[in-house]
Amino acid sequence: FIQDQFRSTMELWWLLASWGLYVYGAVMIGLVFIIDGKHRIIIWLSPVVVAFVLTVFLQYLIRRTRPEVTKTTYNLFVHTFSFPSAHASTSMAFATSLGYAFIGSSLEYGWVFAFIWFLLACLIAMSRVVVGVHYFFDVLIGALIGYLIAYAFFGAMVY
């Protein structure tokens, strides 16, 4: 079982699984106070909302059950279906949105921030597998959905 491989760092994985998405929210709120064009926050959040809604719709359409809850001590806040992972899709949509925001900014090293957001999204997705509430394929497809929605959204935009 995968949890046995990460037993020494389980508290970190639980923290990421529970609170990782809030980091993105805090960054977005912080950007509201920094960025001149406040309307851009809505633009950056739009793919995240679309990814979340599509993922939840797919969860109820596909209805794949989660891994055995008896094998994990992680307590889910909301009991939904497993496939695809909403945490993975929204965190990857956040990462892609922030990646476009930072790479398109005047920051000299905006790509470093973009890399950090993608790394955090991957860690959040992996944490859902490590704590035992998703299968690997759930988070892989969830992350792909989030990335593709944000990529399509920003690829269609003209800056």
C-alpha cells in the first residue's frame, strides 16, 4: 500500500491534501492588491471554475468509488466520487493560470514562479493518492483536465 512508503512524511502529505488548494486562493487574493487590472483576477479564475464544475459533473456521471476508506485514516471533508480528481484538476488549472500570469508579467524570473505553481499542483495531486483517497489514474486525468482547460482558455485569449 502506498501509504506505507510515505509513512515518515505523512503529515506533510495530509497538509497538502487538505490545505494545498488554499495556497492558490491566497496568491490570487494577494494578486488583487498588486495588479492594476483587477479584472484579470476573474480571467485567471475562470478556467479554475470551469475545471472544477466539469470535474464534479464527470464524477457524478462516471460514479467511480474511492479506494477503500478503511485503509486510510484521512478524513474527507466532502464525500464525492473518485474519478477524476477535483483537487488535481483545480490545482493544475490554478497552476496554469498563474503560470500564464507570471510568465506574461514584467517579472524577470516569472518562469520560476510558474515552475513553483506547477510543482505545487503536482504535489497536491500526488498527496491525494498518498493519503489514500484517489487512485493514480484519478489524479492524472484530473490534472490533465485542469491543464487543458486553462491552456485552451489562455491560448484562445489575445493579450
